Amino acid sequence: MDVNPKNYFIVSLETDVYQGKEHMNIGTIGHVDHGKTTLTAAISQYSAKEFGGVAKSYADIDTAPEERARGITINIGHCDFLTANRHYGHTDCPGHADFIKNMITGAAPLDVAVLVVSATDGSMPQTREHLLLIKQMGIRDIVVYINKADVADQEMIELSELDIRDVCDTVGYEDVSVVVGSAFQALEEIGSGKEYTEVGALSIRRLLDAVDNIDMPERDEDSDFLMPIEKLQSIKGQGTVATGNVECGKLLKGTDVYIYGLRPDGEKPIKTTAIGLEAFKKSMGEIKAGDSVGILLRGMKRDELQRGQIISILDNLKCYKKFKVRVYLLTAAEGGRNTAFVKNYRPQAFIRTADVTVSVLKIEGVEEGGSSSGERDVALPGDDLFLTLSMEKSLPLHTGMKISLREGGRTVGSGSIIEVLSE
């Protein structure tokens, strides 16, 4: 049996991670303490019992000591599970307001989001913020899981469902599938062998059925390989593992790759070799668009790389510091600013997995047809605008990429790149 201790990366014994099934990336989102990690554990244990695979407990998913101490997810948790039809990579996104930037990184590669809402609370500030963020990121499908139904009466459950359907409609997710249940009760039933109930383990079955009925997304496997770096881990004597989600293309083990972005001006990309490929602690000979993977980069030190950089097979990828975006600025009611800003405003921009400071060089209004209405002096919450932005260090960019702007622990705007600009 192959193993993957913390200080070792598998470079042999390639396996079919997906067991011949279609692969989809999903994740749990929602307000802090509404039960996202408990639901993730319930899904993992139900799937392992019904379809095979390794069951993950709550402690396996909330791995950091500070997470367990505070009872909230700070970092992004990853696991995988099977259904009758598919293999899923599951991301447990943080819900606490202080860690929304981690949630943005985690949600970026999702195909489907499971929005978890407590029946005792209904929608809360991070509920709406998460929905707005994933909508702007281009995540097409969501399923709602109304949790904690075991401690709520029927009237509370019905009010919570009406409330969350209304919130989803206003954001642009209409006619969503809603599953009512209790992740905690499901865990108890699965672990103890008790009879499955509608509120407990059977609600997990209904949730997985709803996700299985969502159409598979299109994967761009024909373009050249590209993967944004999300996390890094040094492997003594071998190199550094860069983890992330493959944006496009395919990569074979042993292929030369180049590292781009967030480097001093004039420096060439770093050239190295992908000597190992791994997904969910199993070695792979090839990875492709949509896969959540780790790439072992030969001879690389941890401090030579950083989150937000791009791994590509191309040796001539162009990077940019300056670009133009179309963004919607959130109102105070939506969790955004309650005051205007002017040129030279410096928010944080989240682009792929990068978190960089940008400076606003130009503000333009947007006419009804989508063209510029001319330059403006101020940008107000609720405005639909064109902004010309610049970064201190360059990144590989292209039109259509999603971007979120944040400041002071809140999202102030989101949209997409409409033009990349040379210096």
C-alpha cells in the first residue's frame, strides 16, 4: 500500500485517482458557524460508506490548531469523495469575515458551490458576501443546504428557505435546489449505524443527488498548460510542491515548466521540471484542466516561490502591470464601502490566487450599451465602472479574468479584466 507521510511526495505508483469517473470540483460556502465543516465531514463519511474511499472526520478537515481552538475554519480544507457517477474534489471555504480572502482563493476553482445556511439564523452577512463573490467569479451552479434542522421548528425552516431563495434570486441564482437537514445528526447516524432519517443521513443522499444532476462544466484541455499556485510545501532533498487547480491544458510528469509573475522587473521566468504529480495523495502520470493537484518542482526552494505565481509550459508568457477592469462597487448594505473613493485609491486585488495591492489610475462611467461615458473624479458605492489599475509587480493576465477588490476586511467591488495594457 502506498503512503504519503508529511515529509514525502509520491513519485511512483501512478493510479487512477478518479476511478474512471467524471471529476468535478465543489465546495462549501456560507456564514461562519453555520456548519460547513460538519457538512463536509458528513459528506465524506457518507460517501466512504456508500461508494468507497477514505472517510474524513471533522478534525481531519479543520487541521490547524487555531481552527480547532476557535471552532471556525481559517484556512482552506481539501478532501475528495465519490458518488455513483462522479469523483469530487471538495473545498471547505472559511466563512469568518477575517478570512474571506482565503475563501476567495478556495472558491476560485469551484464548478459548483454548496451554500450552507443555518435554519436557526437564515441568511447572514457572509452568506450574501459569499454569493456575490462566487457569482462574480463565474461559478454557475449552487445547491443550498439548510442545516441544523434538528434544532429548528418547521416555521423557522420554512422562513429560512424563503429568505435564502430571495437572497439567491437577488444575486442571480434562480430556482436553486434546496435540501433541508442536519449535518451533525447525519454524522451521528453514519458513525453509529443508526437507521438513516430524512433530517440526518438521507439529507446527505439528497444533497449528493442534487449535485450529481448538475451538468459537467467544459474543460479547456487543448490550450497550453497553466496553473496558478495556491500553496507551497518544501520536500527535503527533492524540491518544493506547488498546489493549485489546473486552469487549462495538460501536463506530463517530467516536463519542463516555467514560473511567472510577482518577480522583479526584467528577470526571466524560473525554469524547472515537474518531477512529480499528485492529486489527493495519489501519484499521477498526467494532470489536466480541472484537476486539483500538487506539482513537485525539482530543486526549487520554498522561498523562491509564492502564492499567486503561475506555472506554465510556455517560455514566452507575457506579464502585465497595468490593466483595465469593469467592476461593480458593492453598497454598504451589500457589505461594501459607504463612502466614495477617488484616483490613487489602493485596495487589494484578488486575481486567480494572487493577492496584490493595486492603484486606481483612472475612473470611467459605463453607459447603458457598455461603452465609456467618460472620465470621472469619484467612484460611488453601487456604481458600475471602468477602472484602470496598476500593480507594483507584473502577472500573466488576459481579458475575461475575474477580479475582486477588498479593503479593511470587506469586499468593495468585483468584476473582470476587459483590457491588458502595456507600460
